[in-house]
Amino acid sequence: MSEFSKRRVKLVFTLSLVTTVITIIWFFLARMLDMQELSNYIGVTAPFFILSAIISKKGNLTVARFIYMVAFNLSVTLTASFIGKAGSVEFILMFAMALPFVLFSFRREKLFIGIFSGLSMIFWFLLYFTDFNLFTDTHMDAVQAGKYIYPISIVTTIFLVTYQLIYFSFINAQFYSKIHNQREVAIEASNAKSRFLSMMSHEIRTPLNAITGLSHILGDSNPREDQKQNIDALNYSGKILLNLLNNVLDFSKMESTKIELDPIPTDIMAAVRQIKKIHEPSCLRKGITMELEIDEELPIVWLDIVRFNQVINNLVTNAIKFTDKGSVTLKIAKQDETDGNVIIRTEIIDTGIGIAEDQQEKIWQAFTQASSSTNRLYGGTGLGLPIVKSIVETMGSTVQVESEMEVGSRFYFNIELKLASSKELYQITQKKVHDLKGKKVLLVEDNQINVMVGRQILEKANLVVDVAYDGLIAVNKVRENNYDALLMDIQMPVMDGYTASREIRKFNSTVPILALSASVFQEVKEKMLESGMDGFIFKPFDPVDLLNKIEEIVGK
């Protein structure tokens, strides 16, 4: 039963019953026309159609269809032979010729379609070649056949064809209705997933913002040497957590949209050194070494360094996770340089457990690892490598893997980048002196720890800071005071950031409003701008980025 769809079983069952009714009608018609021999033949075929219905209902569809097609073709051919050419009963064979395409699967049962379509055609040819004397040479009176049987034959053919059209129209309507319902369910599920990810992003990023901000403040407060290690560990943990969160969000984006790149002038040598600083403590804890082999002749290039670092971080994190002895090596070398472009090869090599050859395709699938034992022993979400694959492909390349069990693995890819100048790099990397002394900002934030962190960062830049703990308080404060900028959280009690911004814009269209959001989804960005905000910065934010953004909107 499982190999046949419910739709096909229902079709065969219903068609068998309908044909049984038509056969009974023809049986009585032959009796009325005093064609006893024909009526007997027709009467004999009726039980076969009933048998076909019973067998199809029990699930043996192959036998049921065989019985139906043989009985149907024989009954039509017998009737046409007894009545003669004038009755045109043979036209019903046209229906019989097309019927196998409906009853049998074109993908799995082509042979049966050919056999039964050919059977109808053979019977039709035999009728014509024998001048309708195939089963008898005694025919019904031609005038009577043309007057009574011909219209009944045509009506029967039209009825069978119409029945099929109506049946399939009904089936299609049900099918598309089901698709529509499934689409609505899928859309609702997608919306629910987006709401969940947005909420989780907010809930995780909010405390993560405090971790990042506090580690920055502590590192900027001339810590003792024995405190620096703790601060570095705090900062490292925050970055690892943020990377994990970004992996989940990036995977969600990959399902619906393509990852977008934002290239900037980059000194790869300087950028990659930070990666070693982040991952070396993990290597030391495991007793393995981390090696950097960076080509000193690497030029300055246009590169989305955030995405490039995300790729390397994911690959290096994996390499460290699966390596218990030996080393993890990051190699970046110039392969070729032409006018305005350079090809750079990146390799991550480890001496870890390796990946079996038959599992090397599997590792690129989301939420999948090489084996269940790998997941139990080493953990992980199974999202790192699919995201690496997606980002590298967006950069116009493909990640390759070479691995041998108990020897290690090598992941590598080549990317072609445009050359940048030292002047362009300097404009990006020069340390900016912020001229914000005496500027007054309103920090609208309901989280006490984030208020504390935010206030310290802002006051250190000589800003005058006022605080509102919800959107309604913010609206009232803006009515009563003059501010150079508002830093507006989005999700707050009493009144959220969107509503507060709209209310403020009713009486003040000039004060700059910068959204501080823990959600990175496009619909959230669009909603911020629609609410009258002038820009946004995502939590956890880099303090320098925040001050740059404030200076930018205050300057406008």
C-alpha cells in the first residue's frame, strides 16, 4: 500500500465503480435492442470492474489496474464488433488509449503505460482491419445503430473524458489548497523563527554588550599585570560567544538571502596577528602550539576583514577543537599578482583526528558533524563550516579539504582581491580624536548594567550624560531639555524605542536619534528608520565605533 499514493488508489476505485455503472447501462441497452449475446458478454465484464474496485481498495493496485484495463478494452471491442461501424463504439478506445497515463506512474511504470496504450490501439486496428468482424460477423442494423447507439457511444466517451477532467480539476484544487495552507504554515513558521532569533539575539547581546564594554573599560584603566590576563580572558569569552551568536544568525540569513560583503583597505598581516592572540590561550591549555606563517610581501588589499576573520576563526577553532597533540598552523601567502589584483591563499593545517574520506562532503551540511561520536566528544553546533563555505563562495572561491585519519586536516582556499593603497589604509585605521566635550546626550536604556557601562564610556569622552530608563521618560525629558543626541534602546518596558522616536518626532524633528539595538535583522533596521531614527549601532558595540557614530550624527 505504501508504494501507491492515496490519490491513485482512490482514482482506480472510483473509476472502477463508474465503469461498473456504465457497463450495467450498456447491458440493459443491449437487452432492449434484443442483442442477447452482446448483453451476456457485457454482463460478464461487470463483475471484473467490481473486482477491480475491491482489490484496489485493499491496496493491491497493480492487479486491480491490470483487471480493469483488460476488462475495459475487451468490453469496448466486443460491443463495437457486435454493433458495427455505424455505432462508433470504438471511439471509446480513445479514452482507453489515454487512460494508462493516468492510472500508472510515468516515472516507475512506463512499461505498463506502453502495454495498455498499445493494447487499445491494437484492438482498434483489428476492428478496422476485420471490418468489425473481430468477434462476430452478425452486426446490428446500421440505421438503428446510427440512430440509437451512435449518440450513446459519443455521450459515453464525452462522459468518461468529462469525468476525468472534473476529477482532476477537483484533485488539483485540493492539491493547490493544500499547498496554500502549507505555504501559510511555512510563512508562519518562518516568522516565528525570525521572532525567536530576534528575541534571542536581543537577550544574548544585551548582557554581552556589558561584558564587552566592561572588558574595554577595565583594559583602559591601567590594570595591574596580574589583572590583564583576567581581562583578556573576559574579552576572549565575549568574542567567542559573539562569534557563536553570529554563526546562528548568519545561517538564518543564508537560508533566505545571500551574505553581503563590505570590503575595506586591510593590512592582512596586522589583522591576522590578533587571531593568534585570541586562540593561543586555547592551544596552551591543550598543550599544542599555534603557528603563523604569513607572507611578509602581502600587499594592502580591499577585503571584508570581518568576514575573512570569521572564516579563519571558525576554521582555527575547529582545528584546535579536534587536535590534542601537535600543532595548528595558519598560512597566508601571495600566489599571484597582476595589475590591480592579487590572489591570496589561506590554509589552516592541524595534526588532529582527521576526517574520513566518505565523511568529507557531509561536514559542509548544517547542524552536521563527521560522526555522532564526534559530536558527543567535541560538541559544537555544526554551523561553522557551512558558514565558512557560504562566505568563501560569496568571495568568489571554494574551500577545499584534504584529510587523513589520525594524521590531520588541511583546509585551504584562494581569493582574488583588489589592491589598496597605504593612503586608503591610513584613512581607515588612523586613531580619531573625538571632539565631543560638553555635548549632552540622553542614554535611553532599561538595563542597569548597560547604563553603567554606557555612562562610563560616554563620560570618558567628555560627554554630558543624562539617563532615561524607558521610552516615556525619554519623551518627557526631550520636551524639557535640549540634547545634542539621543541613544535609544529598542526593547524597553512602558514604551519601546520605536514608539518613543515617533512621539519625539512629533515635536522635535532635529535632535539626532541613534538606535542601540541588539537585533541585527533587516526588518528591524527598516523599522528603525521608519520610526524617525537617524542611524543605528548594534550591541555589543565597540566603544570607538559608538563615539565615531555619535560624532557623525552630532556633526550633521
